Amino acid sequence: MSLSPSTHAADFEGRGAVWRTGILAILAALGCVLLVLVRPDRLPLASAVFSAATIGVGLLPGIDFIGRRSSQPFPFFPAVGAFYAVFFGLPPFLIDIFWPRDQPLQAYLRVSSLGPEVTGLAFAGTALMIVGFFMSRSLVWQRLPVFRLPSPLHPGRVRLLLWGLMAGHFLWMLVPGVQRLPSAGQFLQPAGYLAFGAFLLMAWRGELSRWEGALVFGALLPAKLVLAVAATLLSSVLFLLAFLIMMLHQVARRWFWAGIAGLVGLTAVAFVPLHLVRDTETWTKLGPIGRVQHVGQLIGEQFSEQRTFPTAPPLLPPIVKRIAQVVVLGAVVELTPSEIPYWGGETYKPLLTSFVPRALWPNKPEERTGNAFGMRYGLLLPVETQMSVNLPWLTELYANFGRAGLVLGMLIIGVFLALLDRLFNAKRMNYLEASVGLTVLFPLILQESNFSVLTGSLLPLALCLWLYFRVGLTLQPGPWIRKVLRPG
């Protein structure tokens, strides 16, 4: 019996995927072994092994995604795995950077923070999340329907709907009255991300006119970034750029990887200046353009011997402290339950009401879990009532339920993420469905805030976006709108 050319091609591609995956896995394993061999002498061997294993398993989804050349629109779960590799696996190997020998221990940094128990829990939680994801994706969720919008898509109608989202986003950013509307930010803030991302894909497909492309990417996107820098909201800049880079994965994977490298470089050079200048007297006197110029000057001075900003520190220590979430996990493990009792699910109670829009419940209690966590564990001063401390999902599980809760909870989280990945990141989605899917899933990649904060608005947002496009794509337009939608 002879095989068809398509069968031969599929078999060849299958063998190629196995080889690619195997080579990437071997390289990752060798890198992890090298980290253990060159570990800081203050890091116990067992801790180094657990931390390297966390990095390895965190990279597995990405290795699988790249090796198979997955046709999913964007690498959602690989990005989640990379978060745990960087924020829970990598920091112990950088202990000499964020905790120099000549500096005293900080309040949250204890000797046991990087011990085998803590690093072992980080590894176990990361591994179980990945096991839950892959097992449920192949055995449970494979036959579920996926998120769909009416098709075929009319480019003119899609552009008109995206301009509506863009206008709403900038009104929310610039008009205080719109910002005060209940639940407005939960829809209009991600709506801007969706509009920028979908416009990017339409431009790549040749479905965006020159004047629209110039307006979006020559005026509105720079304005958005300038306003964010002027407010020292580096996270807003990085999140928007990361969102657009994830969008590029669908149409230009080389640009995707170049964008990832550029984003890492931008974080390295801009993190320190933006966090140092916020409260300075010079900063308060400058306008938006002046602030951007001032930040540019400080970034340049980091690579110059002539510094006018005397307190500018080296680049790495603040960045490494920022990603060292395993240290916070260590503080929680040491204090719970010996000094501080388990929370017993208290931080998950907002899930019961978080899906209710504030427009329907104006007096809905505000969620302040980040502040309560910082106060509870002494990570904030009593006077810092408006400050908050990030509570990642893994750490939150331990603070509430201990080891058993962390083990079972991370397994369930893997199942939950596989469900969302199936619904909003399926193969053969069109570009608009993929744009909506990434808008819904993107906040769940950086799992630094507690579970209810990151997932509470997920269902209302998905429903609102579905209704918006469902109605907008099927509603019969009036005469003036037909003129707008006319090709050319």
C-alpha cells in the first residue's frame, strides 16, 4: 500500500516536530544544569536543584509550542509558564544581585526564603499547573465549542467597530467624567488594547487605509505611550507593547521574537528611571512631553559617566527585586501558620460578586486584598493604607490553605487555564476572534495579583465584547453608514 504525498509530508513534519522539541528540551536541561553548577555559594544545592527544575518545567509549554509549530493564534500558556520560570525559578540564582553580602536583611527577606521547602513548593506548584493543563486539554476540553463571531468579516464594518472601541478608550483615558462611570474602565481599558491589536493585524493584511494606519500608529499609539510614560506607568507601556507583540505571532513570527527581545531591553533600561523620578521636584514641574524627555535623558545617563541624577543605581538590582516573587512566598511559608493563621479562603470570597458590574451594584465593596496582604504579613507600614503588595496565585493558595491547598489548587488552575485556552485561543480562529481572545486572556499571563482581581472581570468582559461584535457585525447599517463602509 502506497502513501499519498500529503501523508508523507505529515509524517515528515511529525518527525521534525519531535526532533525540534527534543533539541530544545536538551538545551533547556543543559542550561538548568549549568545554573546549578555555577549557583551562588549562599544558595543550598537542594534549593538550586528545585529552582532550576522550576525554570525547566516552566519552559516546557514554550518548548512544546515552538517544537510543534503550533497553529494557535498566540502562545498564551507558554507565556504563563515563562512567568513562573522567571518569577519563581530564576531569582534564587540572582541572590547576590538583589541581596548583596554587605547589606542587612530586609523585612520580607529571611534566610529561609530560599530554602528547599520554599523552592520545592514553587517547583511543585508550577509542575502541577502544567500537568493539569496538558492532561485536561487533551482529555476533557478537546470537544468543547470555541469562541466565534459572525463571519465572513466585512473589513469596513470591522474597522468602524474598532474605531468605536478606540474612541471609547481615549474618552475613558482623558475625560474624568467617563472615568467615574461605574464599570467603564473594566470594558474601555481592554477595548483600547483590542483596537490597537486588531488594527495591527488589519494593517498587516492590507485591510487598513493609509490614513487610518497613520492615525493609529503615527498618532494615537505614540500619544498613548507618551501619556503612560508621563504618568510613570511603565507597566502600562510594557503591557501594551507586549500585547501587540503577541498579536504579531499570528502573522510574523520573526518579528514576534524580535519584539520579545526589544521588550526585555526596554524593561532593562527604562525600569529604574521611571521608578526613581516619580516623586522628584523636577518631575512635578514638567508637562507630559518634558517628562518623556527627562526620562530619555536619565536612560542615556545610565550608560554615561556624567550623571546629573546622583541616586541612579545600577540597572539590575531593582529589576531582580521586582521579579523575586519566590522571596515573598518564602516569607509567607515561614510565617504561616506558626505566627499568622491560614486565611481559610478569605481572599477568594470576592469571586462570588466580582462578576456583578458596579453599574448594577454601585455600592459593591472595593477589593483591597493587596493592601490586606501587605499589612497582614508586615510587608507594608501601618500608614501605607493606599499601597498594596502583589499576591501571586501560588502564594495566595499557600496563605489560604497551606501545602495541600497549593498542590490541589495549582492543579485546578492548570485545568482552568486549559479551558480558557480552548475557548479563546483555538486553531483556525479568524483575526478578530483571536484579537478578542487575547484581550480576554492577556491579563492572566502575569499572575502576580490575587486570583479574584485577575479573573473577576473575565466573564463580563468576554460577554460584552461578544455582544458588541455580534450586534455590530450583523446589524443592518443605515444609508450614511453604508457610505462609510463602502470599499475605498
